Amino acid sequence: MLLICLLTAVYTRAGSQTTVTCHLNKKIGSAVFLYRVANGEAQSLGFKWLDDKNSCTFSFEAEKEGIYYLRKAGAHSSFFNYCMYLKPGDDKSVQVYVTDKSIDFDSCQIVNPKKETGYLQEWTSLLNNICKLGSARTKREDFFPAYEAFVRKGEALKKASAGADAYFNRLFTAKIDADIQFVKAGAFFFFTERMNGDRDTDAKHQLFYSSLLTEKLNDAGLLASEHGLQIVNYILGYRQSAQSTGTLQWWAVPFAQKMNQIGSEKIKGAYAASYLKTVTSYEKFKTDIEPYKELLTKTGYDEVYEIKEDELTVFAKGAAGYNFSLPDTRNKAVTLAGLRGKMVVIDMWAMWCASCLEEKPFYEKLAEEYKDRKDIVFLGVSVDGAAKKEPWKVFVAHKGYKTMELLSEPTGDLMSYYKIGGIPRYLVFDKEGTVITVDAPRPSTPGLKKLIDQTLSNTAN
């Protein structure tokens, strides 16, 4: 009996192993990403490079059936074009077509797709079309009748899918309802990524958006959509906009104020867990997240909370800095310990990072202001990796960077130790090698210089 139980457990786990194999018509210079919709977001399952046969395979454990999206690396957008519905144990093959100039894939044809995938793909196309229209500022009058037609098509699709898998039907219905709300809320901001962009302030349109003021955000069905948490931000942003006469400073609204406007504990938990990903200082963790520890535990995010707390402990102000060892342009190793006695400012960047390169001149100018001081050093740490060592050296020389430039692997040393998920990123350590912050303001703002002057003043001998 024990053997039977063990074998059953093994085969049950094996049955949940799910694979998606993509076959491309040609070699491309970028990777393939796979996303899974969970907790109101499209969560990346990582990327794969193509092999010699222009193919790649994703293999992962799937606990339950769900919605997945494929995307070409570099196709940055809130919207996904190619979807599929997968169940645990599925083994799917996808034929992908792309050209050298394609921003995303030109088409994805799933071999023997489930009928649920067909419903999803039809809805995805409808959603993307209405969002595209809603983002056009000059076609606002065309948007409103198109929105009404979009809602009717959504209701018709819910009825058409009623005979599908029962779990899918509940999920699909919730997603359609959420996406309909997403379109209304997002249209006010023309679907911009930031809340400080343009807004639809035309007085005759306000009745259309008015229901957003009374939305209680208590239907956890919002989380069935990859836009679920965007819906929350758009609705709360609309309310903030209604109270603001000037520029909407959405980023400045306290996190607790946003949380207090959400009625569902499940949505609150997902919203807090998502926000937690952006918290990079222990101090902010204590003020913004710790008050919601019980809620995160209750809604199943206790492990996320604990992992983040452990991570940020080493990020806390006053913690010993990670003693990295990285080569400079002459292949000489530079360590944090070797810079003891100097305040250390670090710019994490890469040659491919447009935002990093935009900030570089400001960083260089800032370093120039302190060139006569012997107690501070400015470093640049490229995460292009050893494989790009020679192009990196040429790039640095061509740009004429005066700061000391070091080279790191994309996931090595500082990036992995401080869990840096995006660049540019600026780190500051005092003369003793302890953390001042591992998420300093950008040099294009006054904040970094102010922080440097304050730190130098506090450590003056």
C-alpha cells in the first residue's frame, strides 16, 4: 500500500508537468517569453533562447488550469496578442511566425488548440482593438459607441462559452467583466503607463466615467484578468484626479491611502504583494508593508512577505555592504573593502539600457563636482557580462566616461545580492562600507546630490 501511495504521488506530480514548445519560422536575435495570468497580473515564467532548430521549450509545474500568453522579447506593452488555455500536464506545440522587423510575433498557431483557447483569443483581439482605439486622443468620439459594441460582444462570448469547461467558464466570465471595467477606467488615461499623462477632461464625457467614483473594488473576480491590478490603479487614479486641480502626482499618494479604498481582502492582498516587489528599502518596508502583515498572511502571501523581509534586512541602512569584487577596464579587481575610507556611489547600468544611458551624463556631471575630494568615489557597474567585455571597453572609451567603470554578469554580485530587478539603479555606501541606500534617487534629480552631501557631512572627520 505504501508503494502504491508513493507511486501515485509521483505520477500525480509528474502529471502536472506542463510543456509549451515554440517552433519559429526563422532565427531571431531575441528570446521568447511565456506569461501566466495570476493574482491580477501577467507573471513571467521566464524566457527561452532558440536552439539550432529555431525552437524552444518551456517546462513548468502547473497547479491548476489557467490563461497563458506568449510574447517576443522586447515587445514591451501592457497588452498581449497571443494566448492559450492550459491544464496541468498539457504538452502544447506552437508554430510562430516572425520577420526581422516584427515588434511582436506576427502570428502564433497552436497545434490542436482547446476550444477554450479559441474563446480567449477572440476576446483578446476584441480587447486589444478597443484599447487601441481608446488610446487615440483624436478618436475619442469613435470610442464610446465602439465601447458599447465591445460590451455586447463580451456578453455574447460569455453565452457562447457556457458549454465549455465549468472552471474555464467561471474564469472567462470573470475576466470579461474585469476587462470591460479595465477599458472604461483605462480610457480616461488613454491607457498610459503613468498616471501623470494626459486625461480625458472633456466635461461631456464625465458621465461615462462617473461609476468609477462609486466602485467599491470588492469583487475578487478582477484578479482573473492580467489587467486586474491595473484596474485598481486606474480607478484609484481617476478618483485622485477628480480631487486634483493640478498635475496628478499619483506616485506621491501614500500606499495606505490607496489600500483603504479597496473593499476586497483578496484584492488588497494581491495589490500589496505586487507593490511589495517595488519596495527596495527596509525603511519603506516597515512603514508601508509591515502594517499589512496579517492581511498578507490571511490571503496567502505570507511567504512572499517573509522572503522580502529577509532580503531587505541586508538592504537596511547601516547594514554591512556586500564586498563585491569586479574587474575594471584594465582587468584590475576592485572591491568595496578596498575602497574603505571613501564614500562609494554606484551606478548600475548596461549598454542596452536606454534609461541608463540617459542618466549617464548626469552621473558624470555629478562625479565631476566632487573630483577634488579624496573621500568619495563614483563607480559605474555595467551588467553586460563577460561575454560583452571587449564591446564594453570600446563603448566606455568611446563615451569618454570619467568614472571608474566595472563589469558584472547580469545576475552576478550586486545584482543578485541586492535583488536588483531593473536598471538604472544607484547604490550609496558610507566610508565604513555600510549601506546608506541601495535605491538612491537618479542623478537627473536633486535627490542624489542632496543625499551625498548629507552623508559626507555626517561622516566628516
